[in-house]
Amino acid sequence: MSSTNKQSLDFEKPLLDLEKQLDDLVQSSASSDLDFTDEIRAIEKKIEHTKRQVYSDLSPWQKVQLSRHPNRPYSPDLIKRIFSEFHELHGDRLFRDDNALIGGPATLDGMPVMVIAQQKGRNTQENLKRNFGCPNPEGYRKALRLMKMAARFDLPIISIIDTPGAYPGIGAEERHVAEAIAVNLREMADFEVPIIALVIGEGGSGGALGVAVADRVLILENAYYSVISPEGCAAILWKDRAFASNAAEALKLDANELLKLGIIDKVLPEPAGGAHRDWDTTAQTIKASLISELKELQKMAPGSFSEHRYNKFRKMGKFTV
């Protein structure tokens, strides 16, 4: 992905303006006999300085905005950069295929694994096909079918999370989306194969948790993982979605806060300016971490994964009496 993408968030606009100036200078230099070397170097230095200023102290709400950036790499973009021999499998064998959730066997650095991933779309047509990344119950049942296959063949499971939440429509309720998620929570807790969950963008509510009961939960630096979206929280507590930034602060949903609370196990750094500016570097970081975590998990004694997962999730949260 080019670092000079044309879509930006409000707080990124100063940087985008400088990058446009740089592009214009480079083009002018190429199409004329004038030497703009000094000017180009000056703007490049200013871009690096501005980049550090813009991204060094982002608020939780700004990180939520980055997690939804239109140019952020989605699951298929990362799958093709991290895994080889990925073969997508379809259908839950009960109702239909759900395009908001993809999955199938793949190879990670020579190791066979099962990949499950939530998928958004980049334009209206894709979003309608992918249901805006909001899985229906059949998506969770497809994921469970693939995870059971992985357990049968002793394959580690890699779950990639990027969803605002499970689809809340009437059809999803009629087909028991809450039950489908609940069954996944129960079954994932009991699988005796390594499970790694990775939040790459949005990790919304039970829609994310339905494929995230894992031995290791990783998250990209500018992704979020929360019981509810900031807008949903604002609508309930403030009666106004305009208070989403306040809600994002209160929810403690950004990566570093989640690490402090013990909800996730590791924060993966993004390239300067965010994952949307450099897909390849983002994929390399993720791949190295997945390989490292998987090798550590494979050292665990056979039959100990369910107990490890139980203890991991029991430790979350603080209670007072």
C-alpha cells in the first residue's frame, strides 16, 4: 500500500498536505531542468517531524478512527502476505455461507494451521457482500466447523478479528446468533490445540469474542477491543452518539489499556503513521509474532490447553465485595 494514500482522517490532514507538496515537487523536478533537491529534503524532514507529532499521542477516539481507516489492511490483505497455501472453505453445513467470515487451512512458515478471519469490504458492493464485516450466526457456525476440523487434525488455530459486532438483524435473531456465539465460547475453551487471536482493526463486543477465546490474544497498536462501540456506549450513557470520544476514553478500549488490564497479551507496533501506510511492514510484524507465539504454545504439554485457557480468562477482571 502506498504511503501517499489520498484518504485521510481529520487529524491526518496536515501530514497529507505536506505529502502532496512533496509529490508536486518531485513531479516538477522530473519534468523540468530545475533542481529541487534541497526543498525536497526539507519537506521530507518536515513530514517525519509532523508524523511524530500527529501519531505520538493519539487519544482513544483517534485510535478508534484509525482502526476503521478506509485504507487499513483487511484480513485478506494480511492473509496473502503472512500465510501460504491458504484454501478458503465455505458454508456452515446448516444454513448457508457467510461472507463476513472466511477461513480455511494454510501454512505459516512451514507450519500447517487453520485460519479464521472476519472480513469487511472496501466499497459499497463489497460491504453489501461482506455485510460490513458483521457475521450472521452461520458465520460463527462456519468458524466452529473449521475449528473442529483443526482440532481433529491437530492444527493450531489463528483467528483474525475485525468486526464492529455480530449482525443484529431480525434474521440473525431468528437463527439464534446469541446461541451460536455462546456455543463457540464453550467449544473454543475446550479445544486441545493452540489458539491465537489477533485483533487487526475493530474488536466489537460478542461479535469479536465469538472467535477470540484463545491462549494468546494479540492486538495491533491502533486497533480496539471492547464490549461495545464508543457510539453505542455514548447513545446509552449520554443519550447522544456525539459523545463517542468521551465513551472511548471511559471504556479503556485501546491496546495499551487492554494490556494493563490483562485482557490482551501483546501489543504489536504499527509502522509510523499506522498500518494503513505500510501493509507489508504490518504483515511482517504480525507474521514474526505469530510464529514466535505459536512456537511457545507448542511447548505446552498435550492436554493442558483447556486448563490454561480456563485459568487465563478466570484471572480477568477485579471484584470487590
